[in-house]
Amino acid sequence: MLLVRYDHAGSVQAGFLEGAEIHPCEGSIAAGFAPMAEAAAIPLAQVRLLAPVVPGKIVAVGPNYRAHLAGRPLPSRPFLWIKPPSTLANPGDPIMLPDEDADAVYNHESELAIVIGRRGRHIPVERAASYIFGYSCINDVTAGDMTDKAAFRASAAFVDGKIHDSFAPIGPAIATGFDPDDVRILCRVNGEVRQDHRSSDMIWSCAELVARISRVMTLEPGDVIATGSPPGSAPMRQGDRVEVEIAGIGILANPVVGGAA
């Protein structure tokens, strides 16, 4: 099932997306959602889709694909970054590139997003799936020149390159009852495919990430884990249109603009 948040005539609601219609529902990620009694379906064309979740925190992960390693040994653990709620962007909202440095590089990173469904700490990996509400698409936008990994990791961007406003578009929906183990993750920029990989190449599965991260911090309902970007992350420029597509979830599309306020 696909859960969306949307603005309809100035009212923000949740609903189940079925084809080209939204069926309003009520509830919460923690308590679950149920159809709203006697509510009429709303044509998708009449609403503005919003990020399907408003997370308390977004935990970004990397590296998490074997293809990045080029034969090197598996890392002992992933890096973790916290993206604040102010990085959140809706489907269709602009990704705003800061204008503080004309030579700065800003990269798209198409990723599968985990949406946490209930509070947990020290979650056993064998129970981790029961803490996951569903999955979405996220563009984990990151500043910094990634062509030289060693130089990137020594740069300031490795610390603060993910935290600018609008650097975490999420959407268009949350898929529940979704199998994340072998899904195709695509990224297109102006129609050109930049990233095309499968989640089966992940170093740490979604369940393993939930378990690992819960040993570091408490996970709350609505928190999001960005599970890492497959190969092909590359710079975006003002005027670009970036699409992240995951089969079974949908297409997350955002324009790129300069001169963030």
C-alpha cells in the first residue's frame, strides 16, 4: 500500500494512493492508518503531494554498496550523519544550492529510505523489520567533490555537506508491505540516467542498519534512515531536474535552483 501526505484546498491530510486517486485516511505512523469513514476519493491531479513523513531526524548512511569498494575489504561499520528536519523537501520543491561559494559542488544521491514505525533502542536484527513502517525515496543531497574520496573525507564537506536546507527531498509515498532486498534504484538528471543499481548490493541490509543505528541512538516513529547511495552520484547544477525512482514506490522529482535564501 502507498501512503501519501498531501495539501488539498489548504488542508494537509494523509491518504492511500490507488492509481490516480487518493483515499483519505486518519491515524499516525506510530498508531497506524485507517480509511476515513465516508470520505470521498480525491483525484491525484487536484492535490499537492508533500513529503510523506515529517521526521524528527534523518540518519544518512555510507558507504553501503559493495560496488563502491572496488575489491577493497568490507568496512567494519558505516559512517552515520544526522540531517536535521530543516533539510526536508517535498516532491516538486526546489533543491536550493547555496550561493556562498561559486566553486562548490553539490551532488545527487538516490537512496532507499527506511521510515521507522515505533520507538526502539538496541533492537535485535531479527526483530528490526517489525520496527519499520515502510520505505520511500530520498535524495540525500551532499556538498563536496567526491572524485577523490580521501580528499573528500578530509574536507569540511564530509562533516557539514549534508545539512543545508532542502538537502533531503523525500517521497512521493511510503510503501508498506514492501520487500527492500532487491529493488532497482534509479536517478535521472534532465532525463539522463545517472544511477542504476539494485539494493541487493548493499553491505548492510535494512534490518541490519536499523539494528546498528539503534545501538547508537533511540529511533522514534517517523525517523528516516537514508540507506546509502549506489554508484553514480554526480554534481547537480542550477536548472537541472533530478528524479529518484524506485519500483513499487514511485518517482521523486525536484528542480535545482541557486541562490538559497
